[in-house]
Amino acid sequence: MRGETAELEQDWRSSERWAGIVRPYGAADVDRLRGSIGIRHTLAELGAERLWELLRTEDYVQALGALTGNQAIQQVRAGLRAIYLSGWQVAADGNDAGQMYPDLSLYPADSVPNVVRRINNALRREDEKQHMAGKEDIHWFAPIVADAEAGFGGSLHAFEITKAMIEAGAAGVHFEDQLAAAKKCGHLGGKVVVPTGEFIQKLVAARLASDVMGVPTVLVARTDANSARLLTSDADPRDHAFLSGGRTAEGYFRMDGGLAAAIARGLAYAPYADMLWCETSGPDLDEARAFAEAIHAQFPGKILAYNCSSSFNWRKKLGSAAIARFQTELANLGFKFQFVTLAGFHTLNLSMFQLARTYKSMGMTAYAGTEYFDEVSQVISAGTSSTLSMEGSTERDQLTEPPQVRRSASS
């Protein structure tokens, strides 16, 4: 064990992956908490390594929010190399309570890890089908960056939910500095943030969890201080400059949020996170530039994330040309991970509405990987199975029949 502890300490000191990352604990602490059996979390490990490589080598990494395995499949098939999993979407229509919630962290805490697992299962099936066909043209295991909300509680909750995300195969996890019990959507009012030091403890807890699990999880720290006007406590001196005096009926301290507060928190969080995210109320390059320049003045090269939210009124605030170059200009400022949080939810709703409205004339067919299990059946039966699903299937004819034959047959 001493050798493993020394090796871990050496990796933290010398690896480029951990440059600038502060851990207020030692490798001996990690080793003591790991248990006697080392369990590999392959999807999370490979996903984290691939995500980090993409963030360091690409101009920027694009992602859309996925709500289902099929949506993730289509995103990867279309060429996206990372997947974002929004807690807002899970709250709305993908949580284990079976409810349709607003984005207030009301759903069970294991809901997002379970969706991560379902997405990875879907991607794994596509990889199996591709491998069975002797192809290697698509890298199906796109890294998933998942929403851990405000941690669903304190530091121990953050530790446990990070472990759950890793077990499900998440490559990255993001936390926000709001009060978990009063968490709001990033574009709603009434947000309450916790003291700077309290949130840092959550980041430390998440890092410790990933170290204990043996996975280099990409940890994202999000601050909502830009629009927050309430603070749970004045215990941290770093927050005093933004207190505006007065208390609310609930006992919260009033604060002056805004970009200065977000920058101060971003600088405080930078040593404990791999990537920083400042939640904004609109697509504002001047604001993004000010945040990036302030962070990079003290932490050169720090990776930044940007929520290209569908909640923004894009066309009201930017012209078509500005929208077209917006992501490239963000990338030039260091915002290497850019995502649309609610893409899956909105697309699912819109497509179903359109299908329902034109159902009589359109129709639909479904295909979800039957050929893979036909191959499994053939292997089990040594090639003697007579009950293969795709053999004689009308779906195979519909999917492979030349267009001109279809026209001929229907005429």
C-alpha cells in the first residue's frame, strides 16, 4: 500500500492532468478510504480521459442535452463527441419519482446517475453492433458531463452523488454554489448561494470521491453569483465585500451579486475544479470576456464552460451573424466546453407534437438493434436458430429496399 500511496502522490505532483489542482488531503487518506479491493469503473475512467483530451486539443467541445439513450445515439451518430445531461431535463421528465417537476432539485438524488447509466447502455449497444459488423467508424462512448445540481445537501451528499455518477459511467460532474434546499434554475430569480468556503468543501468532497474511485473525473464548478441576491451566511470573509446589509424573513443575508461576485468566486474555486462555469442571463460576449480575462490573469489556461442556454432570447439580443460566430469567439476566450442544456427535452416535445399533428400522413417505423440479438442467438445455438427476429422481417425490407422498388410496389 505504501508503494501505491507514493505512486499516487507522484502522479498528483508530476502529471499535467493535475497541474494547479489543490487537494487538502493526502494520498494516504485516499488509500485508507478505498477499501481492500480495487474496482475499475471503465466507462467513467475512459470517458474522463477522453473528455480531458478533447478539451485540451480541440478548439472547443460542443454538446447538447440528452434525455434518453436514443437521443444520445443520434447525437453521436451526427458527430458530436460529448453529451451533456441536464438536471432540468431529468426534473422535467426523466426522474425516478415519475413526476414532472420544475428545476428545483425536487427529484430523487439518484435520478441523474440512473439516466447516465441508461445512456451508456444505449451507447454500449451501438458499439456492440458496430464491432459485430467489423466496423470502427464511430467512437460510440462519448463522454457524459452530468448535472449534480447543488449536491442535494452538504459535503457528504456531494461525495456520495459523485460516487454514484462514476459508477454509472459519467466522465464529468458539475456542481453549483446554490443552497441545495432552495436551488433554482439558473435563469430564475430568488437564488440563494452558500458561502464561498462551504462550496469549496463540496468541490473537495467531489474530488476526494473521484480519487477514492480511481477515476480522473472532470470536475466543473458553476457559480450562480452573477444573478444571486441572497447568501445563507456571512461566515466567510471572502463574501463580505458583496454583502448589501439587511436580512430576509428566512434569515438570509442580502448581497450584491453580479459579475464581480461571480469572478471572485471563480477565482476561489479555480484551484479545486478542472473547469469553471459562470451562469449568465444572456449571450453576452463582453461579460464572457471580462470573466475569462479575470480568471486567466491568475490562472492562465484554466478551462471554462459556457451554457448556450435555450432560455436566452438569442434573436432579440444578437443578429444572425453574431449568433453564427458566437461559439467561435467564446472558444477564443477559453470557453472550451459549450453546451445547450435543454436540447433533448425541447426536441423531444417538438418532434412528438409535429408527428402527432401529421400522424395520418406520415406513419412511423422503429428499429432498436434486433440484429445484435439475432447474432447472440446464432452464437448460442451454433447457427441453428430458426426464430431470428430479422429473418423475413418487413422492417428489414423497409430499411433496405431500394427507393424505386418501394415506389413500384405501392403503385
